[in-house]
Amino acid sequence: MPEGPSLVILREQAQIFKGKRVLAAEGNAKIDKARIAKQRIVALRTWGKHFLIEFSGFSVRIHLLMFGRYCINERKPDKPIRLGLKFAGGQELNFYNCAVRYIEGDLDDTYDWSGDVMSDQWDPAAARQKLKAMPDTRICDALLDQDVFAGVGNIIKNEVLFRIRVHPCSTVGAVPAAKLKEMADEARTYSFQFLEWKRASELRQHWLVHNKGMCPRCEIKLKRAYLGVRDRRTFCCERCQTRYAKPAKPAAKAKRARTQRAPLKK
């Protein structure tokens, strides 16, 4: 699934269409494509994993899902277009294997830009407040929660947790506040490094644990598993990534104490 930094690259590449009028729209997306025809693109924006084509009074939201792709001024001959926009001079913008929907009105009324790790308005303090409301959530799920860390995907999740030495099965409420702050800061830092490496076509060279076999710190085999409610592929080191969890309630001891306090039956 394309992560936030990859959508930023799409946004940058698509800026050539800003201010241009759409001559026609095609594809198998189940929207009223005629509505787009003759409309002029006001802006091209991103929020997390959403690519947003803004027109006057409404926008088109593109979510590339797991296997979505796009082409600028070319086509994939072996794949059906989900949404294709045609412009003057033979220019075109085509999307494949994605979800397409309309958003009515002002995008600022729909999106909280402070929740996007790539946004200039990113607010790590707000992210930490949201984390406080989910104490029993696994940290691997919390990092992938787009309402908290919009734009963070599975690669960023694995790399960030390894960098800050936190086990993915840790529960949010058990992780020290300092570590949660470090995680929020690192999510943004790594996302921009991801963007830099992706632009240079060298992202894979910088992976420490994602899709790797050995821990670069401990030189032991990494654990590979599908974890969390999203069942996403996870790589972690059982030695150097601390698993934070609330102490289990001593149920047996409590039951024994109640039994001892109970009056004897005559």
C-alpha cells in the first residue's frame, strides 16, 4: 500500500495539471464522471494516503489501497483504468486499482491536516492525546491508525518501532510517555527520510528490519508475524525491542484472599 511519502511524490508530479481544465473523464469508477468534464482543477493535495483533486465546490478523493497505481501522460495497456482524466495537448492522468469518491464542499471541513505526519500543520501533541484514549490498543495498530498518524504505513511502522526499541505487541497505555513522544517524533522524521530515499530510488537500501531476516543490532533472527487487528506483516527483534504491558491482575491471589476472609460455615 503506498504510504504518505509516496502520495507526496504523486502530488508533486501531478502539479502540472493544476489550473487546467479536464476535457473528459473515463474509467470504471462508479461515480458520475460527467461531473468532472469541463471543470478546472483548483488544487492537488494529499492527506495521509488520500490523493485529493480539488475542483470548485467539490473534490475527487483517490485511495490507492494495496495495489493502486497511477500514470501521468501514459497508460498501462494491460490494466483497466479506474479513473482517467484527459487534458488539452494529449495530456492525461490515469489511476488503476484504487477507490474513487467525491467529497463535497471545502476540504478543510473534512480533513484534520494536523493529523497528517507529512503536513506543515502536523501536531505531535494532538497525536499523543489521541493515544491516551486508546490505552489497550497494541502499538503496532496505533501507528497504523490513520486518525492518529495519517500517512504512516506498514514500512514506516516496522522501521519506527525498531528505531525506538519498542515491541509491536506493546499496549499503548503501558508504553512510557517519553517513548510515545519519541514515537510521534520519529514517525514524522522517518516519513521525510522515506520521501528523500524514495525520490532517489534507494528506499530499500535503508531498511533496517522491514523485509529483513537478521537484527542489525543483536545479530539474531528477527521475528516475522502478521500482527494486530489489521493483520499486517511485522518484523521485530525480541531482544532489543522492549515489550511493554500492564502487569496482569493476580486473579488467583485475589480469589484466595477472598476465600480466607469468608466466614466459616457451621
